[in-house]
Amino acid sequence: MKKRSFMLGVMVAAASVLSACGNGENEEAAAESGSTITISLMHRYQESNIGKSPEDTAVLDGLQRFRADYPNVEIIEEQLQNEDYSIKAQALAAADDMPDVFIVPGSWMDNFVTNEIVLPLNGEMDKRPEWRDGYRPGTLDAGTREGQVYGIPIAAGPTHLIYYNADMFGSVGYDQFPSTWPELMDAGEKLKEKGINLFSYGDKSKGYAMSSWISALTDRINGPDWTESILNGGGAKFTDDGFVKGISMMSELAKAGYLNKDLNSVDTDTMVNYYFEGRSAAFVSGIWSAMNVVNNAPEEITSATRVAVFPGVEGGLGNPLSSSGGAGVYYSVNSGIEAGEKLDAIMTMLDYMTGADSAKLMAEVGGFPAYDPGEFDKSKLHPVAQAAYEASAAADATKIFDLWFDASIVEVLNTGIQGVMAGSSTPEQLAEETQQAYETLLNKP
Amino acid sequence: MELQLELKSQPSTRRFLPSPAKLAVNALMLLFTASCIIPLVWIGYSSLKTQAEFANSILSLPSAPQFANYMEAIKLTNMLQLSWNSARVTILSVLGITAISFVTGYITARLDFKGKQAMIFYYLFGMLVPIHALLVPTYLLFKNFSLADQWYTLIIPYIAFNLSLPIMLVSSYVMGIPKEIEEAAAIDGLSFSGTMYRIILPIAVPVLTTVAILQFFSCWNEFSFALVLLKDESLRTVPLGMSYFKSQHSTNYPQLMAGMILSMLPVTIIYFAFSSRIISGVMSGAVKG
């Protein structure tokens, strides 16, 4: 028995020594011949969307260029559709088996940083100052924790723009989008008489109201300081008049019958289709809808579409031109990657996918990149896409609540707003519930 | 003569003038049927529209049928590869499920042994646990045993997670077979396994067919395990392929519907070919159980 265990010990030791040698030799050989580095990449950009979605087009073009320039780097890529990506990434993260490079939505960042799933990238970014400094102001913020960058942003478009049918507004006496709330309500009434909804609205998947409406509207009334104060625990409350007023303005639109009745049971795809069908005169959405209008709307709707933002609110503290926005989605690197050849290759790949060239292409095909593309060829852009780009570039980006507020508050707001829009609860009740969730969060040790 | 005429006319009035209650029941059934068929018809003709036409009006008929959607769907998703992957995984899983559920079902129906109740409860319990709760542990298990991302990967969970219902079905069916048949076989000198395979198996063919067909649909349509356990795109199955038509902020509905029709074809053909078997299988299991 003793003999057998001794032999076993010797064999294990020999095997580990041999394998260690083997590895060392292999690595050296690889370095000498400049041969293969393997990077696993999982993201939610798909080849089938090239030409349809600016982000997919630009990111995958960057990847293709990187592959051509660095044939010694093998990329094992997995492309997944948006929701599928969320399911799979969360399962892999729970099993601590994320690929080398992956996408992290801003709202997951806290969790991923706390659980040390993502690698801090300051050191690597500092080696490439030109690339680092090319990002638009604020776009790195939601991927940064305590001064450390954990995520490289991709697109940065506003989540609040209004796409409206100028012909329909013209027919009720508005040459341009109403510039005050009373005017907007007046237009809503006149459109209603013609059997047209002012806005189509689709919050089935929960989150639409928060990203495209509440964040922008609350900022109009309260100004950005209120949001900062909520984030810092600086005394602002959800029960403050401004927040309640913002929610009330939304519920008044529903109560007055200016929105489609099935507002909680249709998704944003259907919401946009209602606009295409001429059942509504406008819809509120992010910059991503610009190319949807260009590619898929009937010709007469596309040519009549213009872009605006919510009108200012009387006595409001925020900039009436601002729009909720900033980068929402980031590329992050697995915390298991050590500095060296592989990390270098990864950073170069991310530069190709999100940096200057990719940004230029994204802007040219109708997107709004996080990296400032500088001057680019606007001649090919459809007027709707160009208007959306210009409105985005002109707007002050204010914080999108679902990226910044704690998940517990986001959940209360996302669920509660459906009740308010359906008329089963009041803005005051929602404000109270949100405040309770907020206080619970603040009192957490 | 008069009497004869009366007799003749009686059934005919019955045929043409059913009672109001029957009419109401039939109307209700027709409504149910329509609610199942109309969406299929809608998917069918919508798959022939252009995207702009679809956006313009969801319900209108296509102005000029676009068969290009089908070509595009086949090209975009590599439909042949997807179908081959799905068919391979599904057929092998169904064979496994049918074989295991037959043996287990027979044993639980006929043998008494220690822990039998616990075993039955264990299988029943399998029906109660939601798949999503098991994704992460299953993934970990597969990763640690290097079983993930192989052509056979999906067969393992498909068999394991689809056993509960078939075992119950087979078990209740076998209980309905008279024991005397097996006793006669035993007297004639047939062993336990001989009785199982040579006597009971042929009698259980109807319920096994039902099991096979039901599980075929379940495996063909499975999504969650296929999503989490596979990385290699060349191994993807049909339900995963449907995501090619969706982008983050928009969906190409006509193409998606063309893809859906293509992916539904094999299961629809199988269903129509075996529909009478499915019904008789379920019925016989139910009545005898």
C-alpha cells in the first residue's frame, strides 16, 4: 500500500514538472514565432444586423479589420441577440466562467465590479492616451467605479428623442413641435379629435418609461442637481414636488386619451409600428429608432418625420434642450486576464471595435458613437438620421436613471409606472413607494 | 306509404335543424378552432410581405408575394445546418427518452422494491423544478466534465429533463395490461427481461409512440439549454436561429415569420402524420390507467 502511494506521488510530481516544462516551452515558442493568441469574445452584435443597425455594423467592421491586421490572433466569437445575451451572460457570470471579453450593460457594472468579474483598465488606457481621450465627455462614467475604468463604451446616444410627423402637427396648426407643455396638450386634444394619438407608447418590457421618459422629464423640472443629490444621498427625495410632477405629466397624457390605450401591453416595436401606420403623430425613443424610421417606415411617413425633445417646463430647473443619455453598454475584460501579450491584443481589438475608425463608420451609417468621430461624411445620411444626430450632439446628456439608480429602485419605478399609466395608482403613491425603497437602500449597512 | 314518408323525413329535419344547444357548442368549438388557425394563416401570409408593407398595416394581405423572404431566411440562418443540428439532437434524445421511460415505467408499474415510492416521487419532482433554476448548476456540471459545446451536449439534458411525464404515462399504461399475460409467459419459461421486451413492448407501442411524438416537440422547440450550453455557432439549433431576425431595437417580422414557417414544417408534418396515434395513445393510457 505504501509502495503504491509512493509511486503515485512520484508520478503526479513527474507529470506536473513535465507539464510545466511543456507549457513554458510552448509559450516561448509561441512568442518567438509570434504565433497564436486566442481571445474569446461574447457580445450582442450580430452579422445579420449589418447594414440595419449602426452599432452592429461598426463594431463588426472593426473586428473584421482587426482579424485582417492580426492574423496571429484567433478570436472565438459568439454573437447573441440582445435578450439571449442577458440570459447567457448572467448564467456564465454566476458560474464564474465569462469569456475573455464580453459586454456589460451599465446597470450590471456595480455587481460585476463588486464580484471582481471585470478587470480594471486604467493602466492599459493610460498606455494609450490618444485613444482614451477620444471618448465623448461623460461616456466612460457609467463604466467607471472609484476612478477605475472597467468598461469601454460603444454607443452613446440619447435615450430620449421625439420622432414626430410634421404633416400631422401641421394639420392642427403647429409648424414645429410644440415648445411648451400647454401647447403640447393643446396639440394632443386637436389630434385626438381627428382620431390620432399624440404619442404611441409601449412599456410592455418595463424600462421604456424610465429610459425614454422619466429620466428626461424629471431633469426638465428638477435639474441635474436633484439626480446627483439622490445618488449621493444628499437629501433629495422621490416625494419631492418635481418628481411627482414629472410622473403626473405622463399620467395626464394617458388620462386625457392622448396615448394608445394598450400602452402597457405592447412593446416598443409595436409602438413604432403604430407611428408607421399613422395611428400616432409621434413617439418618444432613443437615437436607435432613427434608422428604424429610415429603413422601415412607409415613404410618406419617413419624409414627414422630424426630431425634437420634450418642451421646457415652466419654472423648471433643467436645461430645456437636455436629453437623457450617455453610454449604456460597455466592453469589459475578464478579471482573470493578466498584463501581457494577450491583454495588449485585447486592448488593440477594443480600439478597432470602438475607437476612431469604428466611430466614424457608426456615425456615417446613422449611429451615435461614444468615441467622438470628429468630422465625418454626412452626405449619405438620411435627413431623419441627421436630425437625430444633430439633436443628440446639441443636447446636454443627463443621467439615465436605470443605469445609475440602484436596481431595487429601478424595479419599483419600472413596475409602479405601469400602474400609474394604467390609472390604477397615483403619481403620489409611486413616489411614496420609490422613496421607501430608496430609504431602505440608504439604511443598508 | 304515408308512414314511410314520415320516417324518411324525420332524420333529414334533424340533420338540418340541430338544437340551439348543439349550435352553441359547435359555434364555440369553431371559435376555438379559428383562434388556433387564424394566427397560423396570419403568419403564413405575413411572411410574404415586405417589411414596409408589414409596418404600414399588420393585418393587410401582401400586394405582391415576396418569396425572397424565404430565400433570405434560409441564407441568413443557414437553415439547413440548424435543422440538421436540431434533428440529430432531437431524434437521439427521443430514442433515449422512449427507451429509458419504457424500462423505468415498466419496473415502477410491476415490481415492488424498497424505495420505490421515493423513486416515483423523485421523478414527479422533476416536473416541478423550473428549467431556469437549473441552468447555472447544469452549466457548471457540463463545464467541469468537458461536456459543453459538443454535438451531443444537448442530448444529455434533453433526456434527463424530459423523463418525468413519459415514465408516468408508461407506468399507468402498463398497470392497465392484465398481469395474467406475464404470468402465462413466466410459466412458459420466459425471463423477466424477455417478458418485458417480447410481450409488453409490443403491447405498449401506442403509449411509446405518444411519448416519442410529445417529446419530439419538446426537444425540437427547446431553447434555454441550447442557449447556455452551446458556444459554437455551427452547433446551434432551430429555436436559437430565430434570433438572427431580431436586432437590439427592431425586428424583421416578415423574415422572422418565413423562418418560423420553415422551422415549423418538420414538426407540423410529423404532427399530421401521427395525429391519430397521439390521440389514441393518450386515450388508451388514460382509460386503462
